[in-house]
Amino acid sequence: MEAERYTRRLSDKILWAFDQAIEIGDVDIAGLLMRALELALTKEGGLANAEQRRDFEQISDAYTRLAASRRLALDN
């Protein structure tokens, strides 16, 4: 089980935490997690270690969800 814990990319784990922050309505934490995601994605890539992610739709959706959550928070 311990080895399985490290089989996912850090960026995937950040996205999972982002989803949880959005679900509980913590927009500030979700925003910080998106910044962490940006940092993780730039560090995972590069010439020596090209990003292997094929589907960036999940990342794009996260930005959309964050923007919607921020608008909702401003309306309340």
C-alpha cells in the first residue's frame, strides 16, 4: 500500500485536493492549490522530463471551476 501512495504525479494529488477544497467551498485554499499545481506542472516538465499528461481538460476544468467559485463567493 505504501508504494502505491507514490505512483501518482504530485500534480494529480494537488488536483484531488483542489476538488475537495471546491466541494467544501474553500475558495482561498482552492486558489492556493491552483498556484501549487502551476508550480508542479512546470517542474514536472522540461527537456529531461517531458510532461506525459495527455489530457489537459481536467486542468482547464479546474481553472473554470475556480473562476465560478470565486464569482459565487463574491455574490454572497
